[in-house]
Amino acid sequence: MKILYIIVDCSGSIVSDDTVKIGQINDLLRDLINSAKGEGLKHIQVICYANGAKLYWDSTKDATFYDISETRFGGRSNLGQAYMVVENLMVEGSYKAKDCGIALITDGEATDNFKKALYNMDKDKEAFRIAYLIGDTKRTAEAHASAHELIFSYMANEREAFIDRITENIK
């Protein structure tokens, strides 16, 4: 893996109950980024999605990751737009899917038609794909298994297993 794209769900469901999930997401991101850097990965990008999607952080432009603020959360879960952002970043960076890790952090289903964007981003399913399920993991796992047709090579709801699985794939 030459680059890790971390796609973070910042939709309204993350803050619908309370702000605990925001803290969990930021803690996970800090630990994941530090572990990936510790394994020698030089390029990490964090993409946030809710009512649109955009690059939040790029390790080659800013060495320090800053927490995603509570004000960034809220809105619809348009994962397809996040996949389009990743596809554009792959093109800009001249990365092939086989050189990429794609980590999704989410608590539920997307509200848009993400499948076409996912297909365009990684047509041959060559990227390392992993999802971290936050919140009610039983409900979330069932939703993702049906809606996403098990498109991720690995789904985790334990942060250490999620981080370990990613760092094992850094070459």
C-alpha cells in the first residue's frame, strides 16, 4: 500500500444521539494515522462526507492531524460523493487501485447511490478495502452486509483489529 484513503462518515446520524461517536472517531483516526506512519506509510488522506465530500487532511501537506470538529458533522450520508473524491485524488496522485488502501468509518447505510462511484473508483476490486463500524454494530453490520453486498474485504467493530489489519497491509 502506497497511500491510505480514510473515508469518514460525518452525517447527522453520527451526532443524532450524542457527540460520543465524534470523540470515538477522532481517537480512532489519531491512533490509525500514528500506527500507519509508524509502519512507514508516507501518504494518508482523510475524506469527510456529509452533504458533499471533500479532502479534510493530507499527510504530505500537514504533518499534524487535527480532530474533526463537531461543526463538520450533520447532513446526509452521501458516500458516493466520497468515492468520487477518492477517485479524483487517485488520478491526481497517479495511484493505481492496487496501490491503495481504502478505509471507511461509518455508522450506517449511505443515502445515495454509491455503487457506480465505487465501481468507477476500483473497477477490478484491487484496492485493499476495510470498513470500521461505529455505534450499534449489529444493526450496522447487517445494513452493510445487505446494502453494500460485502464489498469490503474486512469489516471490524474493534479498533485494534481495524488498525492491525490496515498496518499489516502496508508494504
